[in-house]
Amino acid sequence: METDLDRTRWIGRRRLLDALLSGGIVAFLGAVFYPVVRYLTPPAALEAAASSVTAARTGEVKPNSGRVFRFGSKPGLLVRLPSGEWRAFSAVCTHLQCTVQYRADLERIWCPCHNGHFDLTGKNVSGPPPKPLEAYEVIVKGDEVVVVRRA
Amino acid sequence: MRLSSSAEPSRRAAVVGWFDERLGISGAIDFLRHKTVPGGAHSAWYYFGGVSLFLFGIQVATGLLLLFYYKPGTETAYRSVEFIVTHVPFGWLMRSLHAWSANLMIFAVFVHMFSVYFLKAYRPPRELTWLTGMALLALTLTFGFSGYLLPWNELAFFATKVGTDIIAVVPLVGPGAARLLRGGDDVSDATLTRFFGFHVAILPAAFTAVLLLHLLLVQRQGMSDSLGKRDQASKAMPFYPGFIIRDAILWLGVLAVLLVLCTFSPWELGVQADPFASAPAGIRPEWYFAFVSQSLKYLPARVAGIDGEVVGICAFLSGAVFFALVPFLDRRAARGSRSPVFTFIGVAIVIFMITMVTLAYVKPY
Amino acid sequence: MLSRRRATALAFTALQLASVQAPLVGRSAADDDACVLCHSELPAPLNAPVVAMQHDIHAQKGLTCADCHGGDATLMDMSSMAPEKGFRGRPKAAEIPAFCGRCHADGAYMRRFDPRLPTDQLQQYWTSVHGQRLRQGDTKVATCVSCHGAHGVLAPDQAESRVFPANVPATCGGCHSNADYMAEYGIPTDQESRYRRSVHGDLLFVQRDFSAPTCNDCHGNHGAFPPGANSIAEVCGVCHANNAALFVRSPHRRAFDERGFPQCVTCHSNHDIQRTNDEMLGGDPKAVCAPCHPPGSAGHQAAVDMRDAIDHLKGVIAHTETTLTRAKQMGMEVSEEEYSLRESVRPQLIMVRTQTHLADPRAVLEAVATGVTAAAASDASAQATLAEAQARRRNLLIPLALIAALMILLGAKLRQLEKRSGDEHDLRTRSDRNS
């Protein structure tokens, strides 16, 4: 025979269960929405696109100097000629894939591994490299130097 | 006397009443309240439809999130997925969830289909439910095929190549269909664009429409009783709260499994596709297509003067058509009696598929 | 009326013309070239030149037998080879350089055929060992035809040419590897076999990198001479510029010159140069430093210091790579860290090894320090990635715990609701029965 006391206890237990359940559901929904909200918040880093990349700021590279930057998964070489003009190439030497560098004293692109020389159009002019360096297009937007690889 | 939740009856009733006045939903609510699900020894299988639905929900949610960062196109696709996985907070989780849930959903859909088959739930009046279900299976597999290419990695590129080559083998419509899918004669940027359009727009629309029809049919007709058993009333479970809460518990369990998979075995990024490189050794499509590609390997080059591959593909297509028409072919089940022939055919098909998939992974050559 | 001889000759020539890809052009193709007509019918070895000339650069350029050998090719009998007709015949060994040089050293003449061709071969040849010995009367030495052939000469950039880069070692080896032939000269005859075992040989023969040096790249083409002991660095430095530049600034340069040691060859050998490895440096008796720098000497200590520095950098790199591998196995994407390791840190290791040629530990330590700094950055990134992987696994417990709790609570709620409806059902049944 169900007494009033039984029923009160039963309602109390039910209320506790309901409260715990509601709390659990809220916590669960929070645990679901937290990653979603974090995900949707734009991240700080810009992605490294394969076909165009901001290689440097104009002020960072003086005339008659060069710098290696990352282009996709390979290094690229940004060169600023003595005239101030910008050039960009793949920095992968066509001989045995060392990373080339700009030599201000020679005004040439040079590979330290086996003394390969490339001129400022990327053409292989001396040493073992069999082919010219792949050339990229350089676009200066404001103070950003963007290197683009055309398909 | 109703021991109802007398705590706040007026507020809840008022809200429901407000919607009922405008939408007329009291009939639906009443229906759901009294809906029952058959009990009995086979009732565990009844959950796989719901699991498939849950996983589809996960796919939609994670897919929408991935859309925020994914960029289709041969130059950008791989990098954008790499970006998601390395730089976006919880991006790794969303991507792995999407990939794992896709595989689990395909598995669940197959189990759901076979359990319906073996329980003969396709018998009249549920033929349409079966047909819409087969359509959903086909759409699910197409989702898998189109989505697999989108990260544009080496495995995906060559798997798509092999897959579209197999489609091209179908007589009459094959080459045209393959060109339509590929956007040309090779897997290229055009293919990626098309697959993306299929995957995020066309297939979701079609799937949702067919799914609504499928669910509507299931709701209206109720779930099928086991064959040959009468008087399930005493063992029947009410849809609410019994079945729904059990569904929810099971779905939570599936979610837990998914989370463990994503954390301990995240989906790989792979190597960016290079159309000019040669295919890596041992290339094969994903497991859900593996039984097709593997069995084609065993066919001789020519069968009765016809190309072996054509014979194989036509056999598979005919098998699929036969399977779709089973409700109309199985007269014995329609009468409500056992149908051992069809059961046997089903068992043979399942064994065949499992054997082929196992061989594809263990001994591909 | 054609003589039988003439008819056969005509037929033969026609057959040759029909079958040859690079046919005789110019006047030798005409059927009035007596040299070809007669010699093609003669038994071996007199018909050999005609066959060989089918693939010959001189023939392609329109030159005939008479252009080199003189004589009158219009005369169909032996008078064509009369000295009065300018016939030079077959030159003797000592005459060959001048024989070829008659044209090849004449800039104005060579311009007609290939303005790019150098015309200093003859002059260079006289400075070479071969040329000098030839002048002294040694007819065993190489002359033009020894390397280039007499008939059937091909341009050096053709793969079948005897002076194509990949064929040069065998051409030089034809004499220099023949122990009997070279017996009287007292020089080794194992250069070719040693070269084939070397890194340059591997590059040339296996990797097919034709920029790899062969015999003529170090010894000279026509001015063939072993480089002097104190100018070897210049020769190797044509490609290995950094190493040579550092060496000549190092104390080894003077020390070697004083003792007549052959610069680079002292440590690296000349023909069987192997890929370098770090075991060559250091205090171990097997290192190249050991013969001159005994333990306890300053040089020995310097070698030990440099080797330790390199090993330190390698250890840092290996540690980073291990961390990255672990992170990768846990499913993390590490392509960016791998890139920086490949592009910034590993090249620094190459730079460090190059710096050893200055034989100054300070330079090596400085380069190592740069490398270690770069590696530390990579390592920090790798550690962070690994930590992230481990954090993900730990943080998984939160949602799993939540899910487990929710499943339990739902189960309890389910039991409660079903019990309630069960009680309801019982009550209804009881009241039905009672009513």
C-alpha cells in the first residue's frame, strides 16, 4: 500500500534525478558548443597557400640582398636587385636540391653545395646545375611583397 | 488517475497549446505518445536505423563547420585541410569526426539494411520504405565516394581514378557517366569542383528529401513485427519514453566511441595529390567499395567473349537491382511465412562481401 | 660500258647510301669519289674507314677523305694517292697532332663549321704530359686519335662518343688501366677502377649526373696533366668552392705545401674519393687527423673539439626528430616542423662540416651554436606538438565522463518512467478487474 510518505520520497527522488539530468544535459551541450565556438573563431595565422604567399615587407629587404622564404612546402628566394626591382625564384637548386642564396658581392644567385651560379633571371650560368631556377611573379601591394606562382 | 508531472502542467501545456493553435501538432504529439515499437528477441536490431540517423546528423554538423574553412580546387584543397587540422582550434576534431563518422555511418547503414532484410521487414506494406532505404544507401555511398576526394591527397586521387574507371566499364551509359562525374577524361580540378558540388549541395538535398519520406513512412506504418510472431502487444515498448531514451543512450555511446577514435586514431592528411606521379603500390578504394574492386580482380580477362570487368560490373548492378526489388519478389514473406531461400541469399551475400573486403586488406593481389 | 669493278663499286655505294642514317654528304657521297669506291671493296682492314665514316662528324660537315689525307679523289686508280697530288697518307703517331691541327688549330678555317669550337687544342696538347713525351719520341702516348678515333669521330655531347662524359673514364682507362702497356712509366694503373668506386663515379655512372667530374675535369682536356701538389685545392675548388676557400686560409695549407702533401687529396684521396662522414674527423686512430696529430697535441685536441661539437648538433637534431616521430605516431600533423628542420637546421649541419676545413675549432663551434639555436626552436615546436597530442588524450576524459554520467542518468530516468508506467498499467488492470 503506497503511503503519502512513500510518495513524497518518491517525488523527492524524482526531482533530484530530474535536476541532475537537466544539469547533465546542460553540461553536455556546453561541452558540445565550446569546441564549435572556438572552431568558428578565426585563427590568428593565415594559411600558407601553395600558389601565393606574402614573402616579406618592403622595408625588410634592402636593395642588392635576398632572403629565403617558405612557399608551400619548399623554400623560395626573394631577391631585391640593386635597382630596387624585385625577383623571386624557387630556392631549390636544380642540381642536387640544396637551397640557393643570393650573393651580393657577385650579384648572382649561388648554390654553396657545388658552386653553381644562376644569373638574376634564374638561368644556370656556371657550375653543375643543369636547368634554370623556376621563376615566380612578384607583386608589391602596399608594403607587402607577394610572390605568386602561375600555373 | 494520472500520476503525471503535475509540477508545472500549466506552463508546459500553455506552450504546447500555443503551437498547436498555429500548427495543429496535437495530433502528431498524441500519435507519438501512443506509438509502440515491437519487442522480442530481435529488438536490438531496431536501433541501427536511429544510429544511422544520428551519424548523419554528425556529418551535417561537422560538414557545415568544415565548410567554413575548406577551399575546393587543386591548388588550395589540400592546404586548406592542412590548415584546418593544424591551425584551427578543434579543427583536427571536426575533421576526424567527419571522416570517422562517415565510415561508421556507412557501416551502420549496411547493418541496418541487412537487419531489415533478414527480419523480412520489407514485406508489404513496407515496400516503399525499403525502396527509399535502398536509395538512401546509394546516396550514402555516393556521399562517401565524393567526399573522399575532397582533401585532394594521393590516396584519394588514385582511388577516384580507379573508381571512375570502373564506372566507365558499365555498358552503354558507363563512359558517359564517368565523363559526367569527372568533368572530363581525367580526374582533375574539374572533378574536384563537381564532387564538391555533389557532396555539399546536391546529395544533401536529395538525401534529406528521401530521408524525410523514409522517416515519414516508418512513423506512419510503425516498425515491423518479427516474422511469424503474433501478439507482440505485451512485449511492445512505447516509443516515448522507452525507445527514445534508449536511442539517446545508444547515441551517446556511439559519440563516445567516435571521440575515442578521433583522439587515438586521427584521420591522416596524406600526401598532396600529384596527377603526374605514378600510383603508389597497393592502391585500392575505401573498404565500402573494396568488395567490388577486389572481386573484379578475380574475374578472368574475358568471359564468354565479353570483357571480364564488364561482366563483373553488370553482375553487381543486377545484384543491386535484385536486392532493391526483393519486397516484390519474396512471396513467402509477403504471406507472413518464413522465406529460407531469401535468407540464404542474404547470408551468401554477406559472407561474400566480408570475404572480399578481408582479402582486399590482407592479400590484395 | 661500266667495268665490273666500277659497277660493283657503284652498287655498293648505292647500298650504303640507302641504309645509312647519317649519310656521306658532299663530294664523298657522289659516285665519283675514288677513295670510297675502291676502299669499300677492299677486304678488312682497308674497308674499315669507309664503314666508320658513315657516322662521323667530319663526314656530316661535308669533308671527304681527301680533305684530310690529300690526294686526288677524281682519279680512279692508284695515281690518286701520288705525293704529287698532295697525298699525305696515314700519318705516323708523332705527326698526328699536326695532322689534325692543320684544321683544328686554324681559327679562320674552323669558323666556317662551328664558330663555338675552341682552337687551342693543339697548343694545349703540347703542354700536356702526352704532348711532351711525344716530342721526346714516345709513340705510346695518347694522340688525338687515341681518344677521339680517326674515322667515326663523334661530337662529345653524343652518348656514343668516346669522349662523352660517361665514356671518358673507359677511354682514358684504355691505356691507363692496362698494366702491361703502362709498365715502363711507373705510375699506378688503378685510377679508373678506383674512380668507378668513388662518389663521383657513382654520380656519373649510376645517377647519370653528367655534371659530375670525370678525368678531363680535373686533369684537363688536351692539356692533360696531374694538377700540381699545391694547386689541387684550386681544381677541387671549382665545384667545392667553400671547402677550398677555407682550406687555403687554414694552417694546413702551409703545412702541406712545406711537406709536399697534395692538399685535398691528403685526406680525401684523388681517384676513389668517397662520400665524407663524420668518422673522418676526431681523435680516433681511424680519423684522417691521426697520422699527423698524435694524442696530446694541439691539433689532436682541435680535432676532438670539432668532432664533439658536430656530434652535439647531431644529437640535438636526432632528439627533435624523435620527438616529431612520436608526435606523428600519435596522429599529429608535423609537416611545418619537419620543413623547418629540413630547411634551417640540416643545412646548418652541412655548413658546420664545411667549416672544419678551416681547422679552427672556434669557427666550427660558432656554426654549431647557430645550428643548435635553430634546432632548439624546432625542438620547442616539436615538444609543443607532442604535449598537445598528450593533452588531447587527457582532455578526452572530460567529454567521456560527461557522456558516461549522462548515460547513467538517462538510464535511471528510463527505469523511473517505465516503472511508473508499469505501476500505472498494474493499477489500471487492477481497477479494471475490480470494476
